[in-house]
Amino acid sequence: MINRTIGAMRAGAGVLLGVVVACSAKSGGNEARGAGLGAASLNADAQAAVYAAAAGAAFDVGPGLSLLADPQYLPRSSGYAGGDAVPAGVLGAMRDRGLVRGTCEPPRDAKAVPVCRAELPGYVVRYSPVLKRGGDTVEVYVEATQYRTSATQPATALRFERAYQIVGRGSRWRVVSEGRVPTK
């Protein structure tokens, strides 16, 4: 019974997050990602932990998965052009955690399949800054673009974006809600 109640609460929160994401993206305002939210005040390791929680929800994380970090944050506005540089300390903390194997900045054209320097094909992950929701909850947006290691490899463009609400207790973070973000 408790599991059903928790499941229903998660489903309701997921629907609510989906509505919030869809409405903020269509509102015509300048902030399509995290409208009205400010940046969370977290150190580099805590930011990397939040990003690891989001990656764990988006992917089946394991030794066979190769993730590379885009060194540029997702912009707060709609689209993919622009965005501030991810601080070197955050990129280093992501590497130290084993979350990413390196960096790659793919072209912003949604139809292009990027070629990245890596041992294995995988995904380039681009994160938003960690945004403060209230209490111990933060929100982060993740865009993932499949890459290849050689221009001669066959490839199909695969890209998705999701939004996650993540709750922290001490140094542990867990995803409590997720929503799909419509891509153009």
C-alpha cells in the first residue's frame, strides 16, 4: 500500500513537472529552463553529485556507457545556442566521480551527429546550472546527444532533453521527479 501511494505521488509530481516544463517552454518568456528559479549555491562536488543523480535517471549507467561533458551549460532561454562555460572545478569533479570520461562540444545543429575524441561511442551530456526550487530540492535540465568516434561510422541523430527535480540530504542526491522537454 505504501509503495502504491509513493508511486502515485511520484507520478503526480512527474505530471506536474511535465506541465511546468511545457508551460515554461511555451510561455514566450526569456527563461525557458527553470523560469523564475535562481542558481543553487553548491560547491563543485555537490554540483557533480546532482548531475550524477540526473544521469542515473536518464541512462543505465555502467562501465559500457561512455558519457562526455559538454563544457558549456544549457542556456536558460529556449534553444541550444549560447550558455555560460561550465567551471573547470565542476568538470573535474564530474571526471573524478567517473560520471564523464572527458569533454566534447558538439555542433548546436540538431541534425548533426557529432564526432568526439573518445574510446567508445556514447553521449555528450549538457547540463543546465543547478537551480534552487525550495527547501532541499533543486532542478536541473539535461540534454543528451549521441556521438560517434569517427566520421565514417554510420549514425542517426539522437538527442533528448529532460528536466529533473532532485532532493539532497547531506552528500546524497536522488531524483524525485522527471519530465520530458520538447525539442525542436
